[in-house]
Amino acid sequence: MYSESDLQAAVSAGAISHEATEAFRAHAAGMRAAPVADEEHFRLITGFNDIFVTIAAVLLLVAAAGIGHSIGPGIPGALVAGAAWMLAEFFTRKRRMALPSIVLLLAFVGGVAASPIHFLAETNADIGEQAGALIGSGIGLLAAAAAWIHWRRFMVPITVAAGAGALAVTVIALVISGLMGANANADPEPYLLPLVFASGVAIFGFAMRWDMSDTARETRRSDVAFWLHLLAAPMIAHPLFNWLGINDGENIGAAAALGVLAIYVLMGLVALAVDRRALLVSALAYVLVALTGLFREFGMVELNVAVTGLVIGSALLALSAFWSPIRSAVVKQVPEAVRSKLPGGVALAA
């Protein structure tokens, strides 16, 4: 199986003409009866060798962490980050293997962030809550810098999402530190969810900027946008449903359940418009909990889980089967100035 980035690389190398590439895309889209943009391609594995290499790399990284732990505080993260970088020089930069590249990127950024955390934990450093928040912001900034350096070298699409997530942690920690500095007795917990939600919305906007730069979804930019959407979705969904009181399935009321369904429908419309399914997937657990509670309210005690699975599963399968015509109907209702910036928006409105 060949990804869009492989096709672009082949065109750049002169192995295949641009016209032949476009003809191939049109043929593949016609066989699937869906526009290319609606396919939401992203590269994860190209064969079992990806899984084989990933398993071997994880074993090596775990071994590096174990050796580092025997040396001293902060060393495990540094060794993991160093090993991940060296492995990426071959498996990412030369072999362009998708799944190992994702794992090695996460290991590198995670190792960089884990090193100071492990050092502080092992040395039993006595720090206050405000100082802890400041240190957390510094670690987030360090992780973001690591992601940026990795991106400049290897250009793995998930790297931008990792950096955005690290920057979000930095901003949230700085705001909480500022609140605690203004009031030493302030409880940061009430501010945490609004900050996460605001960060999620900002990352969603950043993802749309990448999406709008490649509406045909033919380049690496589309893959970058995919991972950013995947990061933003739970950051938006979790605070919204938490505010509705969806903490456990036993105490949910009918009003809260209907609120969850209304928000999920709204998310579905946004997902259709931008042609990204991440919002629907991230909110799915909350909808399952809400519907289970709703059916319980109506007396379906024994079959509430089964009925919930039947309703949600059938709805999502139907949405998947008719994604293109449903999306076309939704996109046609979007203002023309916005529609032209959506993936496949112009073609769907024609």
C-alpha cells in the first residue's frame, strides 16, 4: 500500500508524472465511490516489518531506561531520548517507516520531558505548588523544543501535535502558577478544565490551518492536521461532557443525557464539515455512558447496554457508509467563503 507522501516523493523524484498521479488518485477514488479528500488518509503501517521493528525498538528503549535507572536520577530519560534519536536516523530518515517513526518520536519527546521529572522525584526536591507549576511549564517548553528539533530533522507528521500538546501544558502550567502567585490559597482545579478546553479549541484552529493549506489532502500537511485533530478532540470533548456531569453512568439524568446527545450531534456536524472523524471518536465513550443512563431511566435495565451498542453502532455504520452524500449536504449549507477552504468543499458544492 502506498501513501500520499509516497506518491508525492515519486513525483518529485521523476519516477512518475504528475498527470499519472492524478489519474491514479481519480481511479482509486472512483473505485471507492468517494472523493480523495473524504478518505482521510494517514500512514500507520506498511507491513508486518513495521510492527517487528517497533517491538524491537521498544525492547531496546526499555533496556536503555533500565540501564539509566541504575546509573542515576534523570539518566533513564536521557538515554531513551538519545537511543530514540539514533534509531530514528535509520528507521525514520532513511527507511521512512511509519509506526516505528511515531513510537521513536514519542520516546524522544517523552524521554526529554521525563529526565527532569525523574531527577526531581529521585532527589526528593522540596518544592511548593507554585514552583511545581513553574517547573511543569519549563518541562513542557523543553518538550516542545525537543519536538521542534525532531521535526526539523525528521518531519514526522505526529511531531507537530506532540509539540502543540507540550506548548499547551506549558501555557496551562504558567496560568496556574500565575493564579497561585496572585493568591497563595487559590485552588487551581476549577480553572484546569476551562484551560484545557481553550487549549483544545486553539489546537483545533491550528489543525484547520494545516488542513486549509492542503484541501486536496495530497501532502504531508494533511497527515499533520490529522494528528492535531486527534489531539484537540479529547481536549474539547472531555471538559464539555464533564461540565454536564458525565462522571459515572449511575448518576446521569435524562436532561444531562439529552445534552450529551445534542453536543455529539453538533460535533458530528463539525466533523462532517471539516471531514475529520476524530471529534466523533473522542466523544464516543461519553455518548455510550449517556445513552446507557438514558435507557435505564426509561426502564431498560437489563438490555440498556445492548440497546445502546445497537443504536450507536448502527448510527456510526450508517454515517460511515453515507459519509460523502451527508457531508455534501452539510457543506452546501456552509457560507461560500468558508466552504472554499474546506477539504473538497468546492467539488462537493458543485
